[in-house]
Amino acid sequence: MRNKFFMACIVLGLSAAVNTSYATDGIAPSYKDVINNYIDGCMNGNAKKLDKVLSDDASVKIPRADVVLVHNREGLIAQMKADGATHQNCESKYEVLDKSDAIVIAKVDFKYNEFTQHNYITLEKNENKEWKITQVCRFFEDVKPKAEAMPDVTASTGKVGR
């Protein structure tokens, strides 16, 4: 009897371990969830969150004059971990530019006081039907100060009372 009980415990323990290691919530994050996690990861320096939404071969491309700088996923995550959790003082918004069942292209803007960073991101479904970011193209735009209204000024010669 004791051996049967011991065997039953082993079988239950092994099946619980196998089920736990393969268990998922059954619902893959939507592309909207991935975009929101990308925004949160960038704005809060959350390397773990960003790591989950980037594909293994993801790249970030940034134009600098007539050269394009390319950063791979590993370098981006390593730099973010080195910098630590840094909260960006900006506002964010995104819009989906186009989508299909397998690919989504979205524009994510981070607006700072002095400039706006435009991120054009490409999301693709991987072989596990999960949305992952495969490419980010990042552009920077200076924010132009609003022109102040000029007061009405009449030209004068500087001579008074003739």
C-alpha cells in the first residue's frame, strides 16, 4: 500500500511539473498589447518587458545624417539593463498604419518638450502565432516653438514734434 501511495505521489508530481512547464494562459497577447508593452518598456526603461516583445532578430534603425545606425536586440536590451529603470519624461501615442493577419505596421510617438521621437514599428506573428516586433525605425523631429504674435509697430524717424 505504501509503495502504491508513493508511486501515485511521484506520478502526480511529475504530471504537475510537466503541466506547469508547458502551461500558458492560452491567449497570446494581441498586437495592441505588444505595442503598449513596447511603449511602457521604452518609457520606463523596462528591459524585461521590451525583451518579451522583441523578436530574436529584431533591429532598431536610426538615421544619423547620411548613415543608418543599426542596433540589434541583444545590444538594445544590454544597454537598457545597464542604464537601469529610467522613466522618460514624455507623452506617448500610437496609431496603426496598416495591418493584416500576419503583419502590423504602427507609428509610435514619444513627445518630449524639445523634440518628438517617431518610431515606425513592424510586428509579425512568429511560428508560435505570437506577435513580436521585428523592426523599429526611429526618427527625431525638433519641436518648433510657436511664433509669438508681433505687436503692431509703426516705423518712426526718431524725431519728435516738428
